[in-house]
Amino acid sequence: MRRILIMGATSAIAEATAREFAALGDALFLVGRNPDRLTAIADDLRLRGAAQAETWVMDARELNAYPALLDEATQRLGGLDTALIAHGTLTDQIAAQASSEMMLAEFQTNALSHMVLCTELGNRFEAQGHGCIAVISSVAGDRGRQSNYVYGSAKAAVTAFTSGLRQRLHPKGVHVLTIKPGFVDTPMTAAFKKGPLWATPATVAKAIVKAVQRGKPVLYTPWFWWPIMQIIKNVPEAIFRKLKL
């Protein structure tokens, strides 16, 4: 049985992943801003087989609150060995490029908060000699594009940070998984026109759980985003800067 912290537990991907963990009989500590949604999700997860489904209300931008959060999760679950960091916002690029204040706020939500929590978790898991930190980044972080470079740069920071953290903690028995979803059909992307490259939260969730179980370092999900991003990353800059992406 895993004892799992899920940050951003009310997001579609996190909820779907929690359902997969619940079916395995894991114990879950759900963190989010909406107490009613957290309670409803926790009740559902218990019915699905979760050994425990605890809740904690907080804003992920409260960076100083992470030590107390981890203490609470550890106490209420009787230990902590896995974390899924799944919170974030889909940045309004036009607004963020027009406002340095908004750009900084988005970077704090989508990058710095992840880094702070990863640091706290990494130190604790290193001390206990085991653990898994799974962090949702994005294929958007693989190369900056004019349509979403504020969001993409935050995710690029998360990808680089977790890569270094993985290398540091690997000899200590701690698994760090960087998750790079492509387009996912969630409430956050409801306004977008959908196509064949879009995946459901359930599909992404199943891939995340398998990657956690197998100790995979990096997960592109669905799988076809790996070759797509290899092509995009290798387009020469002289050509890439003229593209409308």
C-alpha cells in the first residue's frame, strides 16, 4: 500500500489518477482549494477501494505552508512515500505578456510552487531512503512558442528542476518522475477545439500509475508526443522563429 500525497487533487488528471490509486487500495491525502470538491472526491475514492482518503484545504501558492502540510499528511497517513504534484493554471498568454506582475504570478503557480514542494519532499524522502515524487510538467516546456511561452517556460523550469532532482536522488533510492502530457480534455481546456491528438484524463491517469509502478524517469503521455516533440525541438531556429505556433 502506498501512502500518497496528491497536490491539486481537484484537477481532472489528479482525480482520475487518484481513482487508479484507490482501486489498488492505496491511502490518499488530497490537497486543494475547494473543500466541498475535496470531500466529494474523498467519499468517492473510499467507495472505490482507497485505504484512506484524507483532505487538506490550502492554496498551492502558500509556499511557507508546505512543511506543515507534509507533517500533517505523514501523521494522518502513518507515513508518506509517494507524491503527485498536479496543481497549476493554464496561463492566458496575451494577458501575461502584457503584465509582468501576472507573468510572475503565473510562474509562481506553475513553477516555483512545484520546486519548493519538490525540495521539501526530496529532503524528506532522501532521509527515509525511499519515495516517489511524480510531477506534472508539460510538452509545452520542451520548446518555447509564441502562443504559450509564459506557461511553457514555467513548465521548462519544472522539467529541468526535476531532471536535476532525479539525478541527485537516484543513488538515495528516491524515484522522481517528470510527466509531460500533451493536449488533455479537461474543464481547463473546455474552450479549445478538440482533435485526434487530445487525450482523456483517464488515459493519462493510467499511464501515470504505470510509470510510478515501473520507476520510469520521464513520461510523455500519450506516447505519440515523444516523437512529435523530438521533431519540434530539432527544427532549426532560423525556420522555427518564422512559424506561427
